[in-house]
Amino acid sequence: MVSDSTRLSNLLPLAFALLFAPLLLGLINRTKAVFGGRCGPPILQTYYDLRKLLGKGAVYSRTTSWVFRAGPIVTLAATLAAALVVPFGPCDAALHFVGDLVLFAYLLGLARFFTVAAALDTGSPFEGMGASREVFFSALAEPALLLGLVAVAKAAVGRSGWFDLTGMHQHLNGALWLDAGLVLLFVGVALFFVLLAECSRIPVDDPNTHLELTMIHEVMVLDHSGPDFAYILYGAALKLWLLSTLVVSVVVPRVSPVWLDMLISLAGVFALAVGVGVIESSMARLRLVRVPQLLVGAAVLAVLALVLESQI
Amino acid sequence: MPSSVSELILVAVMLTNLALLGMGRLRSSIRMVGLQGMTLGVLPLCVSSQGLMWPLVVIAVGSFALKGLVFPWWLTRTWRATNAQAEVAPIVGPSASTALGAALIAFSFWIGSRFQLPPNVPVVSRLAMPVAVATLLSGLFVIVTRRQALMQVLGYLVLENGIFVFGLALAHEEPLLVEMGILLDVFVAVFVMGIAVFHIAREFDHIDVERLTELRD
């Protein structure tokens, strides 16, 4: 059921996502630079990169087919579609209907599928290895994401069954925190682990390495160039933004004046990016065999939240 | 769900169970069981509705000191003396153990909802029964799936912690004497087990319980 009151403010979450997503990557890099005692690139560097890449031409290997060219475009399109159902601060999402949280999870899945297919299409053994890892880890992250969202939806909206992201988001106020704080806390931590895994941040994957043997996401996009790579970069930034807003919407309760809510939500997302930067500067990548353990832990936290929620 | 202190403690106990199942090192497992003992040691102070009563304070101090401090110290000492390997050598790996731990928790909540309590018994919290059962089952799981003999001692301790939660939750009027008796039993058992493990290690150069079946006179 699509809401009939499509107001202008419902487009704000999408506009924020489109506008601010690359800023998060800049913030993370700036945090890491400060920890390393460097000046670091400008915070807006990702925007410059995007502009530069869009102005270049693309190079395609002769072994690749249309799958390789479709990969970045479908990935970006699916991520953009996912951005339509994610609410932000006091604003509803542009689209909301029952079950859109499942759509959200699987639009991200579709994006991942096409990234992986494009990586396999190149025929490079390294990209195949990265694809295999990406699929394995995201298969483990998916139960954590879905179970966590269901736990929050049940806690927020009750058993009446309005499982949509916007409805659950608007019910997450301070009173719910007093009632079901533990549920929200567990889901917040679980979703944060999912964010680290899905966006290839440090305990799972090191976005800075260019050693094919140790990386996951970066290795899959090695053969893309020019505008295609810009789409991939922008898609990755959007995904980071979307998952960050989800974490923030679970962890930070809604407050009453609209402008304050908006301000707190924005500050929350940017603080989360700084937090990711702090984690990246203060710990090393986990050994590859330990990563599943982290993700299973996240899924278990989500299950625990679901079980606790049923006791309310 | 009013997040009272006792419920927070019970949830923390559940988290320590899961953490223990996901651990690969003996040293950190010992620490985790010690942490669980300390957490449970605080629980008796929170269950009473009519203020602090001195039997509960005695139980709290006793179990905090024994389970949180003495046992970890004694087990670490035994482990050092045996020169045992640092890994817990599980039959079921850490990820699978944690996932099964979550399944155990779900199962215990189901059992807890089916369990008919006498209506006049004041229950500390709805979480108490499920957490007690989950802790018991986690202890059993550790005993069954770890090959290192010291992990069996830890599993036994976790199992006893489950019974402790059960007793505190359901039997407010449980006499101090019974509780102290149980504590003394556990104390002696852990001491004897520690000594036994030490001797096994000295005689056979390992404490792998799978190979203990080969022992003959």
C-alpha cells in the first residue's frame, strides 16, 4: 500500500542520501588521517574522484560480455531503488508499504549479485576469489540484517503486522527505549556489524589494500574503469549511507521538534562515520576464518533481540 | 519489559554463555566463566523485594568470591602447571557452537513458556526460568563438545551457575544452609577436578578427553 500523502518532505531522505553519501567516505578517510598524524585528503575528495571518473572513457576487456557492462549500472540502480524505502529523521521514505524491509534487503542482494556476476565475467581468478568471499560473507550477514529488522519492527509496531521501515522508524521514540531498550541495543550492534561487513570496512575487509589475496570488495571491481567505476564508487557510498541511517534510526530515538530530530539524525550518521574511522585506525583486519564468527555473532545477537522482544 | 537490574544481569549471563561458546582459547574461556560468576554473584542482591537480607548478602559475597575469583585463579594455575595447549579443541567449531547456543536459548524460552509454576511462587523475572535452562544447556554443551579436560570443569561450573539462577529465581526462601552447602560442594569438586586434571597431565602428557578412553592399568 503506497501512501497517498506523498509530500515534498518524503523526498528529503532520498535527497540527503544522494547528496551526502560520498561525504561519509571522506569523513572516514579524514578520521583515519587524523589518527595517523596526516592531513589527509579533503573531506570532499570522493566528489572530486566521481567527477574525474565520469569525465573519463571506459576500457573493456575483449573477454567480457554485456554482463560486465551491466554490472555497475544495475548495482547503482538497485541501490538507488533501495534508497527510496529508507526513512530519515522526521521524514517518511518516498515509498513505504508493508514488507518493504524485505524489499530493501533483497535490492541490496540484487546489487551484490550483479557486482559478483560482473566480477566473474572478467574471467580473472582473483576476481573469482573476491566474488566467492563476498557471497559467503553476505550470506552470513543477511540473517543478521533481516532478523534484526524484524525484531525492531515487532518491538516498534507490535504484532499488528505493519512491517514497513517507515512505520517502524516513526515508532522508535524514547518511550520504546524505556520498554525495549535491550532489544534496540542488540539490534543496533548487530546492524553495525552488518554495516562493517557489507560496506567492506576494516574488521572484515580493508578498503585500502590492493593486494588481491586479502581483499573482498575491492578485488571485484579491479577491472572497471571510468564512468563504470564512478557508478560503483557512488553505489558503495550510497549503501554505506543507507545502512548508517538504519543503524542510527534504531539506536537514536525520535525526538519531538522536527528540526532537532533532523539535526540529531544527521549528526548521528556523521558520528557513525567517524566511529567507523576510529575502528579502522585502532584495529587490524580479522583473519579470514574469524570473519564468519563475527557475522554469526551478529546474527545471534539479532536472534536474542527477537527472543527478548517476544517477552515484552 | 521493564529493564530492572536483575533482568540486565540475566541478559548479561546469557551473553557470557554465548561468548563462552564462541571462544577458542582456554585462558579467555576461564576468564569468561569467572566473569559469569561475578555477574551472578551480584544477582542475589537484586532478587529480594523487601530490602537486603543478610542471608542473601552472604550468598552474594560467597559466590562472587568463589566463582569470580578463586575458581578462575585455581583453574589458570592448573592450566599453567599442566602445560596444556592453549586451544580448547572443540569438536563443534566456534561459529557453529554460537549458532547452536542461540538455538538453545530459543529452546529454553519455549520451555520456559511451557513450564507451569505454582501460582503462589513469586518469580523474580520472566527471564529467570529461560536463562537458567539456557545456562544449564550451555554448560552441558561445553562438556560434551570440548576435548580439553579443563573445559569439562568449566562446563560443570556453567551448569552449576544455571542451577544457581534457578534456585534464586524460584526459591526465595531457600535456606542459607542449602545454598552454602552447594557452594561448598562446588568448591570441593572444582578443587578435586583440578588436581585430577593435573595428575592426568603428568602421567599421560595430555588432557585430551577423547584419548582418555585408551587409558588402561
